[in-house]
Amino acid sequence: SQTIHQWPATLVQPVGSPLSLECTVEGTSNPNLYWYRQAAGRGLQLLFYSVGIGQISSEVPQNLSASRPQDRQFILSSKKLLLSDSGFYLCALVRGDEAFFGQGTRLTVV
Amino acid sequence: KQEVTQIPAALSVPEGENLVLNCSFTDSAIYNLQWFRQDPGKGLTSLLLIQSSQREQTSGRLNASLDKSSGRSTLYIAASQPGDSATYLCAARIKSSNTGKLIFGQGTTLQVKP
């Protein structure tokens, strides 16, 4: 079965600082990968998805970017964080028809 | 535009009760519907997946139903236990997109009291 690793688990960053969140998967090859954000009081929102190396699609305009340098690695980045970037970031993959999620990264921008 | 709504937002029941969580969606053209459990500060754990052609799925004390025509899904939890306390999320995979995108409800936070 597949495993999704996310790190760090928690992160506190000042406004204007850069960001790099990493997601790696095991137990599957050529997965579709996703970044979701769960903001306080709001549901999960899809930010980016990737169907392969170097292939990134953005769902919503924002201050963040994503990259997929390797088949099983998906990175969420920002050059300058905003307060509104605070939230719980979840990496996911779809295997067959079912979606699976990592344990998430809690980002607080101060 | 697909919207997913979950009612109630919060629910508190005594241990042993059977309970039903509701999920409604506005566009019946879904590919499938998935129920998740989320413990505080944790990721999502997949509970049940119902394909659009199916009526229900069962796993242990959990039973999920799907009625596409009415735009509704329910998650039935039998003989609830304190360990069932968590937030339950439903998500619809929209048919019009081949991205695998899920549209989530806001969740129902369940507390089962011993």
C-alpha cells in the first residue's frame, strides 16, 4: 500500500519569509499528486495537482507555487509568505478511484 | 459549480447510539463520493468510497449510502464508541474534470461521550 510523507509537521514562519513544504510518496509509481489547504473555518481547497514530473496545474490564483522534480516528490513553495497563507496543508494522491492523504503540515505565518 | 454541504456541523451523542451524518451535493454528475475521518491536527483517513453506480458501501460499523438523484449521501455509524470522536468529511469527485479533484464539505465534528 502507498505511504505519503509530509514534513515538517508544524511550521511557524514570519511574514515575507520563504516556504518549502515537501511531500514524498512510497508504494506507488506515477501517481497523480495534489496539494490541498484547510483554512480555519473553511473546507479543504485544492491548490495544485500534478499528473507527472514537471507537470503542475494551479486551481486558484495565489501566493504559492508547486513543483514536481521527481515522480514521487511534490513540493509547495512561496518566495514571500503572507498572513493569509496560514493553514493546514495536505498532500494527497489518487490510486485508482480512491484518494489518500498525508498527515499534513500546520503552517502559521506570524 | 459543485457545492458540498454537511449537516450538522457538530454532533454529541452518548456511547452506544446509532447515528447518521448527512452530506448533500448540488451537482449529481459525480464520479464518486468518499467519506473521510480527521482527528484533531491530523490528516484524513479514508473510510468509504462509493462509486456513482453504487448505492451503498459497508465497512465494519460504518455504512455509507448514495442517492445521486436527490444529491445526498449518508454515513451511518452503528453502536458509536468514544474512539469514533473525530471530524467526518465527505468529498465528491466531480465528473466534469479528469483531474481527480475532490470537492469537500465543511465536515461534521462528532463527540461520543462515555
